[in-house]
Amino acid sequence: MTNQELKSTANEIRKGIVTAVHSAKSGHPGGSLSCADIMTYLYFEEMNIDPANPKKEERDRFVLSKGHCAPALYATLAQKGFFPKEELLNLRHVGSFLQGHPDLKHTPGVDMSSGSLGQGFSTAVGMALAGKMDNKNYRVYALAGDGEIQEGQIWEAAMFAAARKLDNLVLIVDNNGLQIDGDIKDVCSPYPIDEKLKAFNFHVINIDGHNFDEIRKAMEGAKNTKGQPTAIIAKTVKGKGVSFMEGKAGWHGKAPNDEELAIALEDLKKAGEA
Amino acid sequence: MADVKKIATRESYGNALVELGKAHDNVVVLDADLAGATKTSIFMKEFPERHIDCGIAEGNMMGIAAGLSTCGKVPFASSFAMFAAGRAFEQVRNSIGYPHLNVKIGASHAGISVGEDGATHQCNEDIALMRTIPGMVVINPADDVEARAAVKAAYEHVGPVYMRFGRLAIPVFNDEATYKFELGKGITLREGKDVTIIATGLCVGESLQAAEILAKEGIDAEVINIHTIKPLDEKLVVESAKKTGKVVTVEEHSVIGGLGSAVCDVLSEQVPTRTMKIGVNDTFGESGPAVELIKKYGLDSESIAKKVAAFVK
């Protein structure tokens, strides 16, 4: 895809996110919007996946370790054709397969249930290890939040992944800088994230998580890295694309009302026309 | 039973893993720096490429096991019960239980029979924790023959299984030639009419001996071995309770939430029966030789017989 095509796809995914969260009357739009460009690149450019055969053995795997950003995953899967877009309106509704946090049992395209922070990355490490044990070529991508890396389990998994030289594994940190209680620097600073992961023997790449050239280059860099896992630290804006949500911790876990949804969709419509 | 062969069920676990490893390429074994103690070292010797030491990080180990299982492996994640069920409870619940993954958890050093290491390492809560997870199978074998059969049955079962093993060498009373392990089925080891003793794990052997002591006092005790605590063999429990009218449960686990609680859940709903729970009372353990601790905490055959006799009268 050209960058323009990726941008317009990401814009559609962002519309899906705000529409779904509005319909659910709860959920996490801020962090879903911040990772939408990364999700777009993974599912429309990077990963070997097939919506018609979501369980195919040789597929690349994706784990949304920051599972509360399920709306981003669901909107991406729907955009890719894993299930109809209309399903997004059932997010968090009783009986829907679109649970508040990803559920692999019932959702086509979801490789791992996640949501309890810190746990998803370990499962991605297990998938990467299985690939190595079986000499498979698939790659594994995990997306973690920058607040999420306050969880100790992330570092247990990082230590193991590097010790086992899992170069088929990519950890992407969505560094939008905000968590529920405020700025990650003020709550319990995880900085410097890149230096920490370097010390854990990761190949570390810092990028602007909204710049497709940089995302592309980082993903290529990861593929060319042998003997160690890669971490991509993606600087992003929480709530990206929706004027009144951008950079606001308050939009971490709050649904837009009818008026706010209209503004959000108008913002995204304009962005799509630009 | 002095002349009977004694084997710790953790040893059975290690040996059964080797047999499984020979039969199935997809068996992988994980440990968290306790391979010598959990006895997965026996498997490691045979299949080093399929033994994954995760270091001292049990939560991460459970996640890795979950990820491996989604790629077709059948992981046996191994640690002490305290860390497998206790420390990693939430990882077991959310990364294994909720997605209902085909992960087997081998937990050694359960109960006070850990001995000298003391209370921090004596897990009397694991059965209670594990049986609250929807879809989790919980197995607590009573001897070497049963433990090895249980490991194989766990492999055959598709879904998460928690297996509880002990550190202490205990008598082997099952006959390998005739023994058959059926997941979710209790075994009536001794028929009786005065009282039903329902036991699990190392307390099964002790309860059988207790029944002999009771017989001499004119009390005819039925002894049931419950190796699968979840799903519980409700039919067997209810039928025996109806027959004897008195039930005693015996386990090397807290009296809160373990076998005793599971049995009471069933009886209170289906056939309210006078019941006494023998186990570790609402207390922590302590350091000491395992056999002495079992006596001190009232889980040896003589203590069981004394309590049952008083209960029946």
C-alpha cells in the first residue's frame, strides 16, 4: 500500500474505533486511536494473514498486550474482512463476540485473549519460541502500552526473549505518554524505555508512530535483525485524529456521547479528505 | 505398610513426562529454575531441546506456556504449588483458563509435607484457587501408579489441567497391572457401612490405614479416593453418603476451599449429610520433617482414625 492508502485505511479504522466505543457507551478510545496507524501497517502491509483462514498455521501472530485497546484491534480486523464492520456496533454488548478485552475463543483473527496488563507479551514470546522450535518462518508482533510496561512481567518476558535470541519477535511500545492517572512520567516513570530495552539485549528502534515511512523502516529493520528481538518505541499521540481527545488522559477510558461522536467523525472525515 | 515401596509423586511426574515425550513430539516441559526439585530434570536429560527453563519467573512461564499451546505444543508448566497456583494465579486464570488453552500445570511440593522449608513453601491453598477457575481440571494423585497415569490422562484431555504432586516419598498401594485412571471418577478402595472417608493425595494411603484401625474398633469405614477434585465424581460421593449417612473428608490442604469444601458443596445440595473435614485448619504450616508435620497436623492414620471414631460415636 502507498502511504496515502495506509493513511486513508487508518482513518477508516479510527472511524470504526469511535463508532464502536460510542455504541458500547464505554471503552478505551484514547489508546486505541494512538495505535491505529501501527495496527494499519501491521494488518495491511506487514503481516502474513488471511481473513478467509484466520487460523492458518503459517500465519504471522499478533498479540494486543494492551488488551483494553480492543476497539483498535476489532476495527482493524473488520476493515481487513475478518468479520463484518456492522459487528463493531455490538462491542461490549451482551452476547457479542466483541468482548471488552480480546477473546480468542470467539473472535476471528484474535490470536490471544488479553487484557490483564503485562500478560500478553509473555504469550507472544511463547508463540515466537514455538516458531523457533519448529523452524517455522512466521513472525510474532506484540503491542504493549507505555503504562503497561510498569508491569514486572513485561521485563520477565523481555529477559527471556533476548536470552533465547527470539529474532522472530517484535515488541511495539505505544508511547502515547498517558495512563489513567495522568502522565506516565508523573505516575511512575518508565523512561528511558529505549535504554532499558537495550540493556535487556533488544534491538531498539525509536520512531514516530504516526509516520508510515518510519513504521515501514522500523519493521524492515526488525526483519533484518538476527540473534535478538526487536523493540519499536513508537512515539504517539493519545486520541490521535480526534481533536478533543488528542493528548487528554481523560479520554483513556471514556466513551464519546452523541455530540462528541459527531465531532469525532467530522474530524476524521476532514482528515480523510485532506 | 512398612515393606511397601515408597515414591514421591513429583518423581512420578518426571518419569511420566519422559514416557509422554517419547510418545508425542508436541510435549514440551517448562520449569522456573526448579527442575531438580520438580523432577522435570528427568525429562530434561532425555529431551534437552524440549525442556525450557524460564528462570525464576513463574508468571512469565505461564504466559509462555499459553503462547506455545496456541502453536500446537502441549506444554507442562512446572513449579512448586505455591508459585504455580499461588504466585502465578492470575496468569493461570487469564492467560490459560479464560482462553481455555491446552496447558498442563505440574505443581510439586504441595501441602505441609514440603517439610523443613516451612510455611512460605507449603501451599495449602492451591486446590481452592485452581478449582475456582472455570474449565480447569484439578488432579491430586495418591501414589506413584496413579500419578503417572494422571499425567498421561492430562495429556489426553484437551484443555487446562492442574496436577498436584508431593515432595515426600509415599507408599505405592495401587497395582500397576490393574489400575485404571478415569478423569473425574473416584475410586472406592474399601467398602463399609458406618462412615465414608473421602480422601485425596497422600491422605488416601493414610485413610486406608485408618480404616484398618477403625475396623479393629468395630467401625466399618468406606474409603473413597478422589484423585480428580474437579470435576468431582458427584454420583459416587452422593451414593456413598446415602449409604453410610456420615462423611469425613481428608486432605493435605486447607479445610477451606479444598476437597472438603467441594464435597460439602455437593452434599449440601443433593443429600445433606453430617460431615467432618480433616485437613490443615485455618493456619500456616511450619518447618520440620514431613512425617512429623503430618502427625502434628493430624493427617496420619492414627489421628484420622481417632477423629473418625469420635465423629461416628
